[in-house]
Amino acid sequence: MCNPEEAALLRLEEVFSATLARVNSYVLQPLLPAAPEPSDPWGRECLRLLQQLHKSSQQLWEVTEESLHSLQERLRHPDSTGLESLLLLRDADRVLQAHIEYIESYTSCMVVQAFQKAAKRRSEYWRGQRKALRQLLSGVSSEGSVGASPGQALHQPLTHHVQQYVLLLLSLGDTIGEHHPTQELVVNAVTLFGNLQSFMKQALDQAAATQALWHTLRGRPRDVLCTPAHRLLQDSQDVPVTVAPLRAERVLLFDDALVLLQGHNVHTFDLKLVWVDPEQDGCTFHLLTPEEQFSFCAKDSQGQAVWQWKVTQAVRQVLRGKKDFPVLGAGLEPSQPPACRCAEYTFRAEGRLCQATYEGEWCRARPHGKGTLKWPDGRNHVGNFCQGLEHGFGIRLLPQASEDRFDCYKCHWREGSMCGYGICEYSTDEVYKGYFQEGLRHGFGVLESGPQAPQPFRYTGHWERGQRSGYGIEEDGDRGERYIGMWQAGQRHGPGVVVTQAGVCYQGTFQADKTVGPGILLSEDDSLYEGTFTRDLTLMGKGKVTFPNGFTLEGSFGSGAGRGLHTQGVLDTAALPPDPSSTCKRQLGVGALPVESRWQGVYRPFRDFVCAGCPRDLQEALLGFDVQSSRELRRSQDYLCCERTHPEDSVGSMEDILEELLQHREPKALQPYLRKALSNSLHPLGKLLRTLMLTFQATYAGVGANKHLQELAQEEVKQHARELWAAYRGLLRVALQRKGQALEEDEDTETRDLQVHGLVLPLMLPSFYSELFTLYLLLHEREDSFYSQGIANLSLFPDTQLLEFLDVQKHLWPLKDLTLTSNQRYSLVRDKCFLSATECLQKIMTTVDPREKLEVLERTYGEIEGTVSRVLGREYKLPMDDLLPLLIYVVSRARIQHLGAEIHLIRDMMDPNHTGGLYDFLLTALESCYEHIQKEDMRLHRLPGHWHSRELW
């Protein structure tokens, strides 16, 4: 059953729908001019606003018609159609929105006096329509303004209609009672349209105040400020206030901007970028903007409170992106606007940001968070900011003189300058990957020319204040040489070694990029020159040459155009030939370049990071970031982005890393943990290892693969193992400190060496093994060639003849006499004699760990002794006299390539604690076998005829 209130609502909607139709016909349509459109900008703007009002009016009429239809259906079928079917109740928000849009369109026209301007063009028409307007409105007189009547006709019916909505809905709520199913819908509609009444009044008051303001302004201020979007909230002429340090004659607060007037100067501040300082001093409060700070001082505390409250609420409203509903400051949000917000601003004041546009996050009037800076000259910066300065990861693009050429910096920044790890791509196609400090290359870094550069180069080493300084490696592709040594102010300076593609090595002292004083030169054939040189390593001045055959030439050397090298001196041919093993093993750089001081630029950032307590915000600045591919790296220059992997994405935060480290301190858990950490390039230990690998390859791969650098490389690997262990201990110390604990006392040298050689070195050696073993191969190439020839000769012997030849006692032979022809007998037993020991020894080539190689050797010894024990039928311990020939037999059958290089690498890298023990004894035995096999070629030539290799089969 329907209520009388529902019938009243129906009549109200019928009247309002008809009124809207008449207003549209009598008022809005005549206000819209026929073609052509106005030629002046203001005329076109007024036309646009009137057209928008017409559209809003049409939408409001359509919603009213829908509401009317729902009421009619309810009255026709009261039993089957419930109250919830009424549009006013079930979709009150939609009805409300149509009213709000109409009000906003109307007040925009009102602010710029669009009604008066449009009516003035057809004043005769409006005078003739007064009678029709009086039927629509109350209070329209014959003497009223021509422009005022259309304005009244467009808002007065709406005001009355909303007022009646509220009254009838309140009455309806009282009628149906508290427990009715639709009571909540009715209460919601009453609240919404009650708030709409307040909103309409506030909107009309603001529009009226804004319209009145334009009459008080003249000249430029009015031209700049008079826009339909502005709504005046406060005027200093109403509530006086003074502004310092800018002494403004008048202060205007609009709903989107704060305006300070000084004569014809208009200072406008976007409210999105205005912060109200919560601190106040008496009748004064402070405002912060991106480039200026102001103090607002009122005459009394009441005036101060009015201005501060209105500015605060206006800022909050503009950040919401829409007007408050129901009234300014009465929303549900907190009264204070957020300190952090997003906005765009172009800086005007002189300085590094002059004319730059920043778009991004702000906090208290400073860029803070993620954002983008763009300068008119094409410079761009995308990244993180802190208190107005670039801070954290960022990408800077700098245009160059050449068209479409840029320098692109993907770096970490601190307080406005590059600081920490970065990747820089230059317009010259050069790329730098390394560390910065105060905007300059500083610390460890790699600078490399483009692949098509006319003079290709690569520098891997230390930098100081933008210049190469300290220990570094430079590869000069044009000259085909590599420099390993010290630098100062961008030039070679101090001790250094030069290695060329031709195999020539030089060691000496450099000053200002030139060789000074005496030096030594080693040629590929092991000739040695000691004396002075030119920059391109030509012999010049006094010197001495020692040839491989022992001859020496001492005197003065020089060169002339077209004359080649000439000398004047004494040639001594009386000297005995030097030992070939000593001449080929001359090592360069070992004493001149102490291993402890070579890569301090790599170690130091990690030490500083650990000493600082491993702060999380510096994690990526230290560890760097991984760019997924070279294509991605290049694309980032074009699009100002960098798809990088953060350390916390793959190994967790530093807190997680340190917590995991504490959970794996036990000896059984430590080795798996270190293996995992070292294999992850974004773990601090893994990053350190990866950087050391890069330096090792830059030094000893390619041109640097020279036998005279073997000891330099070998001691470098050991030093890296010590530094990695120290880095682990440093991380452990930080982890314990965060738990309020202390690390046990510093390790003694013996304990440290035990951990370094027994734990760290085996884990990290595979990362350096390829380059390191190549140097051992080159250094022991001559010995290994004799060994290979000896193996080849011994392989021609059948098993029994080889055992006999090696003087192995026959009762130790693992052979049974078979009644077969000799050839059959040999073919059956040849590959079975000491086969298990042979196969075991071959495994020495399958590992890089010196300890595992020694364990293979130990198992080989066990296999030999086990075989002999089975032959004898009892436990038998082999004395050295019996072991050595049997071991020679097994080594010859194992046919291990480059055994000399293997033996020397094991000897150099083995744990010092094994010296004098079983492993040392077995390795010494293997060395004896190796030397014995080298000499077999000479022995075979002295054997009786029946031992000739052609007769062995």
C-alpha cells in the first residue's frame, strides 16, 4: 500500500520534470547562440560553459524522468512493487551525481557571468519573456536585470526541488517506522540530499563571491585569474593577513591556488604543492612551497585560525581531486592533508634546477621519492629523490652536440651526486661500470671502448677523483699490449709490467706514462734484456742481453730510421748454457707489485659496508644491479628505464642474509652455505667473488696468458681467498652485533690459514681455474713435452715388459701364467694390470680442488697396495723402493695430460698444514715419477737391441 508521501513525491517529480523542460525551452536554448560561433576567446569559453550546462540539464531531466517512472510503477502496483524499487532510494548516488554535475556547470557559468553576456546579445527577447519567467520563478520583477532572470530560472527550481526532496523523504521515513526493510535506504537518501542542500548553498556562495571578486580587480591580475574553474575561498580584504618575506598587497585563496598580488605582479602557487607547517608562533603560521617559504601573520589568533584552517582544508580538497561533499572541511578524511603527495612543477629560480620540470613524489615541498626531472636542453633524470636531491638509484640522460647522441648514467646517487655503483653509456660508445663518489669515477671500475672503436681499449682498475689512479690493468687493442701496474692522475706511474701479443714481457718503472730508469725485457724465446727502453719497448741506451744459449751481449743499443736495431758492445760466448728450467720460469711483477695492495679498490667498498653495519639502503649501491641483457642496457638509454634485479629480490634483505649466516655457523653447515653464497652474484660474498673474477680475467686472459705471470696470478688467487674469508668474518661480526653478541677473539694465523685453504680456496678456485691452469701449462710446457714423449714411448711396452723394464719385482706382478701363445697372453692381460689404480689416478683431472687431487693420489696408492696385497695373499705395506716403480707404471698407463702443470698447481695451492705429511710424501713420489718418465726417452735409446720399440710386439 502506498503512502501519501509517495504520491507527493510523484507530483514533485512531475512538476520538476515539466519545469526543467520549460527552463530548457525558454532559457537555455535562447542562451545558446546560433551559428556562427563567437569570434572572441571569452565568447567561445562562455558558449562552451553554456553547452556543458545544457548537457547537465538534459542528464538531470533524464534522471528525473526515470525517478518519475519508478514512482508511477509503484503507485500502479503497490502490492507487487516495493519501496526499494524507487530510483530515489535504490540508486540515490546516481540521482545525487546528476544534481552535483548540474550545480557545478551552473556555478561555472555564474563565475564568468556567462548568463549576462549571453542575455545581453538578445536583450529584447528577454524583456519579452519576463511574464514566462515569472511563472517559473518567484521574485522576478519587471525592473530586474536582464541577465539575472535567466540565472535565477536555472537554479531556483532546483533549490526548491531539493528542499522538498528532503522534507518528503523525512516524512516518508517517519511513516514507515524504524523496522521497515527500506528504512536504511530512506535514511541514506535523506542524508545525501540534506548534504546536497548544504553543498548547493556553499557552491552558490563561493561562485557569487568569486563573481564579485572580478569587479575589484583590474588589468593583468583580472586577466590572469578570471577563469571558470576558480572559486574564491578567502580574501585578505575580509580577514587581513600579511605575508613575509614577500609583502603582498592582497592575498586570495582559491579552491586550487594561493595568489599573492603585488601591483601588476601575480604570484600563483598551486595548492597541490603548498604545505602548511603545523608549527605556529602566536598569530603566525608558515607555508612551504617548492622554491619559497612564507609566514602568514594575522591581526589576531582568530584571523590566523581562519586562514590556516581554510588553507589546510583547501589543500586537502585539491589533493582529493574533487570538491568536498557535503561542505568544505566536513568530509571523512583527516583534517590535515598528507605530507607526501604527487605533483608536477617547473622550477623558476636560478640554480641547477632552473627551468627543470619535476613530476613525481613530494614531501614537505621537496622532491622526495620516485620522480622525473626534465630540463629544456634535453637533460632527463628518472629515479629516487630525498629532500630535493637525487638520492638512490637513478638514470640521467645528457644530450650531446651530435644529433641523437646521449650520455646515459644508470647509477646510485647521494645528495645530488653519483655515489656508489653505476653503469654509464657514453655517446662515444664507451661504457663504464664501477663506482662513483661525488659525481666522479672513484674506486674500482671498468672503462671499455665500443666494439667498433678505431683504437679499442679496456681499463680495469682503480680510480680517484675521475682519473685512473692506483693499481689497474689496461689493454690497448691498437698496440696489442697489456699494462699491469700502478697509475697516477690518469697516467702509468710507478712499477708496472707490459705484456704484448708477440709474447714479449717488460718490467720496469713508469713516470708520466713513460718508462724511466732500468728495466728488464723477456722475449718469447727466453732472451733476457736488462737496461733502458723507449715507450714502445725498443732497446735504447746501455743494456745487457742474455741469450737462451748463455751468450751475453753488453753495450749500447739504439735504432734509427730504416736501420733497425744496432748495438756497440761486447759479446761473451764463454758462459755455460743456463738451465732451461730456470730461464723459462722467470716471474715478473711479484716483488714490484705486492699482492696485498693490488685490488684494494675492490676490497675497500666491502670493508666500508661491513664497518658501517651493512645498512640496507646501501646494499644496491655496493652490490650493484644486474641488467638482464645488453639489449636491455641499450634500451634503457632510449626509454630512461633499467629493468634491473635488486639484491633483495634474489637473496633477501641484509637482515635475511645476516640471519641465515648465523644459522650456518657450524662446520658441517658452513661449507654448503658459503658455496651457495659465493655462487649468487647478488650476495655480498658472491658479488665480491664475481668482481675478483672480472679482474683476474682482465689480467691473465688473452694477451695476459703469459708464463712469466704465473706466480703473480698464483699469489693473487691465495690473497683473494684470504680476503673472502675476512669478508665472511666481517659479515658474521655484524650479524652477531645485531643480536647483542660479540665475535670470538681474532683468529691466529694458523687457524685462518686452515680455514682459507681447507674451506674457501676449494670453493672459489673453480672461478679462477681456467686462466690459472693455462699459465701453469705455458710455464711447464717444455717439461710436459718431454713427459708426453716419455709416456708415448712407455706405451709401446706390453705390461710384463714394462714392469720388467721398470724393475718391478716379479712377485708383486698381478699376473697369472696362462698356457697361451705369447701374443694372446699379452693381449689378455695388458689392460688389466693395476687397472683399478690406473682408473683411480685418471680422476685427478676431474677436479680443481688441490685437496681432492691429493685424495685421488692417496686412493691410487691404496689401490696399488691393495692389488699387491691380493697378489701376495697378505697385508703388505709398500716401501719406497717398491712403490716408486709401481707408481711410474700406473702413471704411464693413466696417460694424464699436462701432469707437470697439475703437480705444480697442487704443490702451490695445497694446504701448508699438509707439508711433511702423507699428502706431501705422495706428491713427492708423483713428482719423482714425472721426472723419471721425462728421462725415459734417453734410457730407451741406450737399451740393447731386443728392447727396440719396433720389436716390442
